[in-house]
Amino acid sequence: NHYLTLMKTYGMSLYVCESSGLFSAFRLLRIIKKESPNIVHYHFSGIVYYLISIFVAVCLPKIKQIHTIHCEPVKYKGLRGFLAKLFYRSQDQIIAVSSGVCDKFSKLFGKNYNIEVSYLGVQRGQINNNFREILKIKSNSIVITSIGWDIHIKGYDVLLESIARLVDVGKQIDLILIIIGLPEKEEKA
């Protein structure tokens, strides 16, 4: 609700298409054409979204397109591979969530793409490297860090349960878990 209030304050619109497939693609294209946004940001891929992006690039070239790659990229064969290449070429900016994802993308698709690494929207130079000192963590402590949105699908409940089991088994383990990210619901912040 907080985001919706802010969006309304600034005259922004939010569209959510809950289904997938060609029907959703046509709905999304109709919305993009009607609203004529400055930027379309993709967080997912797939043939339907490849087609949307290619259509936007060809028919609505003033709209900038950005794609965020959240996991290890895959190079597909056949029609899907061809469409994936066109999709990536149609992006004005590609954001990889880690240097590993960026390197894998470059190995699979080449270096002729405008790709950069961004950790939760924070550029690498802005990350504070002396977190052990700031948090007063002993040098011999085992530190496990997870970076990402605190949403149910990420499985933080499984991570916490696993950490608890590790600590129970090895009673002498000096283990610290740091979760960096934003909560799923604002009231948890």
C-alpha cells in the first residue's frame, strides 16, 4: 500500500498481469503501446517476453528496455535461442546480479552487450568491505551472507532452519548469518 500511495502521489500507474502466455503478451503490448513508458524493465525471460521486447524494439523504438538477469543464463538452441539473442540485442541495458552471472552471460553470448553488475541496486564500489569490523565479528567466526529480497519464495525459512541444525550439531560453532535485503512486508522492516 505504501508503494501504491507513493505512485498515486507522483501520478504513476501500476499494471499487473497475473497470467502468462500469448493472451498476457497481447495485454502487455496494449498497455505498453497505450502508456508509452520511457522504460520497460524485464525481470524474466521466455519466448512470450522475447516477442514483447522485440516488438517494442521494432515498433516503439523510443522506449528504453532493461533486463535484469537474476540467475545463471542459459544458451538455448533453435527458435528459443534465436529469439533469446534478439531479446538481448533489443535491450538498452542488461543488469546482472553478480559478477558470476555477468561472466557466464558474456561467455555464452559474447561481449557486445551493454551489461553491468549491480548488487540489489548498489554498485560494487558502494559496498562496505569492512563489515566484520563494523559488526564486531571475530576473525575466526564463520559468516554466511545472503543477499536478496526477503520474500517467501527465496526460502529464508529453510536457510534459518538449516543454520539452526548446524549450530545444534556443532555446539561450539561460531556461526553468524547476515541477510541483506528488504523485507517482504513493510511492517517487518
